[in-house]
Amino acid sequence: MTLVTRSDRNGAATLTLNRPDKLNALNVDLFKELDAHTRKLATETETVGLVIVRGAGRCFSAGHDLSDIAAGEKLPEPFFQSRVIERLADLPQPVISAVHGHCYTGALELALAGDIVFAAEGARFADTHAKWALTPVWGLSQRLPRRVGTYRAREMMFTCRTVMGPEAAHLGLADFCVPDAEFDAKLEALADQILANSWFSHRANKRLVRETDGLPIGAGLSHEIYRGEGRGPDMADRIAGFQSKAVKQA
């Protein structure tokens, strides 16, 4: 069984976690397949302008497979899963984490690697590390506070409570929250909106934001001016197309 499937549409590559019988629980074999896809996508910037990560069946993912933990995971390298998540977060293309149903603990760490978190109203987010006497090693202690603020992150980590889609959007944990019945259609519309803009700009802007995260504003502004990538190869065509349309509408 393929544990992570890939489908492509109009420049968007969708990676689907595919263990629906196990609520897409994250095991080592799934991470190996996710890693292979991620490495390949990093080389496909001319044909893939957006990456979407989602889950098959009832949910995004119930989290780290506890049976794997109990059995003693055999990792291909130390800190393997955290490195895979870092590679996903560092993809040149924008990444959307599309969350419906459960998104708990390790799955939340995976979802937080996305540039955009797109949630259904029925999405259920939680960090339950403390319930199992665990601590995060896949990025949650760094990415969750950057999303919701340090004190809200502490509250979520201490209580292990579930945050539904609408509250997640209110807190800033999710960027969008849509009705469950409209999840696929709204996700497709968002993908089309992003893909219609310059892929060059998306890659350059993502790199700028990532490289200047945490810098003082002066250093960040200097980085933007002197290390930005400037104009893209499609700039002239885009401006000419806009001007031509404006003339026709006049």
C-alpha cells in the first residue's frame, strides 16, 4: 500500500497521507515516502508551483503512531522525522496544510510546516505530548508559538485540549476555516488563486521571509534590499497582459 500518494493538477502537487484505516497515523514508513516526495518536489520548481498536504479518509492525521513508539522505532537516521518536516517546510514552493478531522500532536507538528493552514470547521487540533509524557521534537515548541503567541501555545500544551476549526482560525493557528461540505471546492479555489500569481515571486518571497525570521528590522530590510531576487522573468508579460486588458475594458 502506498502510504503517501501524489496527484498533480494545474501546477499544484497534492500529497495525501494514506493510512485511512489507522486515521493516517504517522509511522516511519510513511515518513520515508513523504521524504521521497519532498526531495523530488524541491527539484520541480518549473512544473510545480504549490504543494498541498492532506489526509485520506476521515482526517488529516491522528498523530504519531503510538504503536511505533511503543515498539521502538527503527529510524534510517537520527531525528529522521524532524528532518523530513524541515525539508517540507523549506520547500521553495508555497505549502498548504489542508486539515479536516483530527490533527493531533505529531500531525499538528507536520501541519505547522505549511505556509498556510487551511482548516475545515470540523477540524480538531490538539497538542497531547503532555498526556503521554512526551515532549515535541518535530518543531511544535517553535512553530506553535509563532502562530498563536507564546502564552496561548503554553495553554494548549499544558491542557492538551482540542481546538476546533473556527477557534483555530480565531487564534491564528489556521489561516482559513471553511464549512466541511465546501472544503475541497474552497481548497481548489485557493490553490488556483495562488498559482495564478508569479511562481518566481512566491519562491523569492518565501525565501526572504524564512531567511529574515528573527532578525532586527534593520538587518531584515538590508537583506530584502541587497539579497532579494528582484524582477522575475515573467514580469514584462504580466504587465503587458494587464495593460492590454485595461485598454480593451476602456
